[in-house]
Amino acid sequence: MSNERHVNKIPTIRGTDIMRDSHLNKGLAFTLEERQILGIHGLLPPCVISQEIQAQRVYRELQRKPNDLEKYIQLMALLERNESLFFRVLFDYTEELMPIVYTPTVGLACRKYGMIFRRPRGLFISIHDKGHIRDIVSNWPTTEVKAIVMTDGERILGLGDLGCCGMGIPVGKLALYTVCGGIDPEGCLPVMIDVGTNNEELLDDPFYIGVRQKRCNTEDYDELIDEFIQAALQRSVLKDEKAAIGIANLLVLAMKKEGLTEEQAKKKIWLVDSRGLVVKDRDCGGLTEQKLAFAKEHEYIDNLTDVVKHIKPTTIVGVAAVPGAFTEEICRDMASFNDRPVIFALSNPTSKAECTALNCYTWTE
């Protein structure tokens, strides 16, 4: 795994705290300069060993383990102390280790979770926290969460009700998101919604880490889930402009893979904000650096309807949460110059959507 996020991050902590932070720790991969700057010079053996070599050593250790559960325990211990190296190992040995980190081994790990539990990873919310979820969510140290995997532990991989021990599933699945989807692990949030368990074996287990009561299936459960979702949305919501620019940048990357240059790709993408078409010389302003990257040399148009008529796009994407922005006129215009117009009304919730699917189908017949 690349160390770019370590290079770009300016830590606010120093010394042994750096080495105890799994997000920042690189083990023996810290250079001499980094050790001096971060106050860890002398706290590590003098040899600088790349993550590639460290990953090979971890893999050899794994090969000596007697079974897959022991391999899982070692990998989770590595994740707790050196996140970057953990993902480097998974990247280098993906085919062999994914069945360890996720199915099928994670199922056995969940069954043994209370016994092998070492250090919490993720957010734990119980039925007794109802009414205080926002405060709990605010305790999560990362502000920009990109992916949340949540479980209540009731149905774990065909193993039934494992209660709080099901936390291994969100942790393992998010590891897949990082390795296969490229999501920064700091942007991943595993969540356990613990409302009890009907598993008598767990309720009698002195090592069980969850709420010791029968599973709650009342309205309190639904209200707890709703409260968490609302708290999570308030905690980390992509702003409309950031979402639009992010989509535009991803489209550029996709077109570059198809052989276009970055300049050619950007020419195909037109942005419209609350003030109208994003062009280089518009008097109304509002041009951020990110918008200017896509600004065109074109006549300024102050409304979406006329923009569609003049530009004649093949695709329109709505992420501004302006309900009804894709009017009947706009949708019919899209159909008039496209055999199969592509209309993405992506704003959530549905009440904020640019148009409904039914309206879109009806207007573009």
C-alpha cells in the first residue's frame, strides 16, 4: 500500500504516540529524517526496512500458523498496530489472505470473538444509548467517513445470531473496500448496533462483549436505527459542490483510461451551479479553484433549461438537492436530441431529487 497518506499528513502528535497510532505507524519503514522530525529517533532499531520487506516477513510468519483462525488473529493484531503494513500485506497477497480476513474464516472468528478480542475497532452502539447517538457518533475521531458497514449481528453468514460478536463482519468487509475499492481505511467506519442477542450460549458466556439481554425487536429498534442514520448523516455529509466536482474528476479518470487526454476529457464535462453555467468570465462570480478546472470559454447562461438547450448533453447528473430541477421541459429536450438520454437524479432523500423515475420515464417516451 502506498505511503502517500503518511507523507501528506502532518501529525499533531510525536514520539511514542506516533508508534502507538495504527494510522500513522510504519514500523521500521520510517526514514531517518522522519524519525528525527517525529521524535522517534532511537526508539526503533537503526535499520530502515521497506514495507515490501516487512510484508514478506509478515507473510512468512503467517505461513507458520497452524490454522486459519490463528492467521486471522495475527492479521488483526497487525491491523491494530500498523494499519499501513496490514493493507500492504493484503495488497501483496490478496488471493491467499482475503479468505482469512473475510469469508470463510471471519465466520469462525465471529464465533470466537469474545475469546480472541484484544482491542476495539469501530463504533459500538447499544440499545441503551438511544437518545444519545449523536454524542456517540461525534466521538469517532475521523471526520470524513466515506463508507459505513453496519450490522446488528442477528444473521452472520448463515451462523445465526452472534450479537456483538458479529463486529468482525463490518471490519472484514471494509478491508475489502480498501483493498479492492481503494477507499482510505481512515474513511471506513465499522458499526455494531447491539440490541441484545437470542443466542443463549453467548448470554451465558463470561467472555461475551455485548449487551446481555434478549434481542430487542420493538419500535425502539427502528427508532435506534433511524437515530444512528440521522447522526451519521449530520456527522459526515458530502457537500453538493464537492460531490459534483468529485463525480467530474472520476469521469475524467475514466475517460483517460479510454485513451483521452485530461484536457480532452474536461472539455466534455460542463458544470452548472446555483448561479448558472460555469464559464471563465462570468460577472456573478462564485468560481472556486475546483470549478475553474472545468470552466469553459462560452457565453454565460444563467439557468439549467437554457444550458441544456444550448449544450445538448447526452447525460445530466443532479447532486445539488434542488427538487424538481430536472423539469419536464429539460427531460423532453434531452430526449429530443438523444435516442437514449441518460438522466441521473442522485440527490437524497427522494424529496430532494431533481425528478422522479416515473416522471423521467413519462417525459422521455
